[in-house]
Amino acid sequence: MKRASGFVLLLAFAVTANLFGADSRLLATGGLTQVEGTAGGGIVPWAVLSGYATEDQVGGTGFLTYVNTGDYSLWAAGGTFTLHNRVEFSAAEQRLHLGTLAEALKLPGAELRQQVFGVKFRILGDAVYTREPQIAVGLQYKRNLDFAIPKLVGAKDKDGVDVYVAATKVFLAAAGGHHVLLNGTLRATKANQMGLLGFGTANDSGYKLVPEASAAILLNNSVAMGGEYRVKPDRLAFSREDNWSDFFIAYFPNKNVGFVMAVAQLGTIATLPHQSGLFLSFQGSF
């Protein structure tokens, strides 16, 4: 598997080194880093913004994620920049190594690459400190860099824009003294398999609305456990696209680093069924 490209690593690990965060926000309230690059869980964007900056500060994160199902492996890397806890900019690159499918197609070493550029706006509320949930709207512009295979299997476009709205609320001491996080996201998308297999088809090129959800409990000040569910559009005729889910454990030893381990259930991907495996992610926050 090749390393992520230089532009993403630069954003993830060099640019964010010049940012500064706050000490006044609670540990883990910046969330994890979602595989498309924005603050959230592993597979679902949340309404929270990355990092720990308050309204008079800037902050951000850099992340690196690896997923392996046995037949496929995925690397994702990127970073975010958050202004005054109001707007988050993000960039990420994903590389899906086709593994078993590449061998069947006699294309050893084949992979699909995608770049994702996002922006998220906090519209109202605060996930912790207001009675109403924190609500945010976001855009993710996705550009497929290896369109030959997606086009061959029926994808219409090599790029597209996802639009989503998310609501996140943290209930303090709600479960036996433990904090509980609930999140709901509604996404409008044309993407096939998150965009790695292109966008839309010749017969179905419109947007589809799909729901996503997350729930987590903080077992103590540093450890969170939870799960997520993401509905997928399923429009390519050559292979079904199943909904995704995961169960994760996240460890935040301090406000500068976070580690995530999850078991991801991804269903059928490009004709290969029962895709499940280990999800590992690291993030640095500033």
C-alpha cells in the first residue's frame, strides 16, 4: 500500500503544528476524525467541530486511519482547521487497495484514490452547554483520481458534492454518572461507496437522502465506547452497496492525541460480500 500523498500529510502534520487550542473545552468534545476528514465518529460526521478552540481561538487536527477487511485495505489521512468554534475546513485523501478484487481482475496492485475537501458550519447550540443540540451543516467535495474502474462498472461522474446536516448532544452524567453522546446526520449524496466508485449512474444521477447515526458513552474521562450506522445509496447495478456500521473504543489520554480502534461491518463492496475488519485511527489535536 502506498503512502498518502504529500499534500495531505503536509496539511495533517505540518500546518496544524502552528495552531493553538484551548483548555476550557471538555476532553473528547472535539470528537474523533471521520474517514472523510471531518470531526465525527469513524464513519459518520457529527455537528461538533474539530480541536478544542473556543470562540476566540483557532485549532485543528491531523489524522491517519487504516481499515483492513482481508479482501480490501484503506488508508485515509488529512487534517482540519477550525476558526473560533464556528467553521471547520478539512482535507483528506483516501486510498483503497483492491486486494482480492485486483487479483481477480488481473490488475495486481490496483487501487482507487479519492480526495475530499470539506467545510462545516456550526449553526446553533453547543453539544455540551446548551439545552438544544449543536447543529451544523457541511459540504464535502469529493474528487475520484482513478476513474477508469468506476466508469467501467457504471459510474457517471468522477466528482461530486455531499451535503449534510448533523445534530449532536452530550448528556452529562446521564447513564450511571457517565456522559452520553447522541448524534443524527442526514446526508444528500450521489456517491457510490463514499465516492471511491464514482458518483451516480447513467440512469440514476440525482441526489439520495440517507440517514446516519452515532451513540457513545464516556466510561471515564479518557475512554469512550460507542457505535455508528450509515445508510448507503446502493445504485450501481453490478454490485449491491450495503449499509455500514461500526463499534468503537476511543482513548483520549490528553487534548493533544486520540486513538480509536473499531470493528467495522461494511457488507458487500464491489461484488465481494461480508466485508468486515479492523478500523484503526490516530489523531493529533491542536
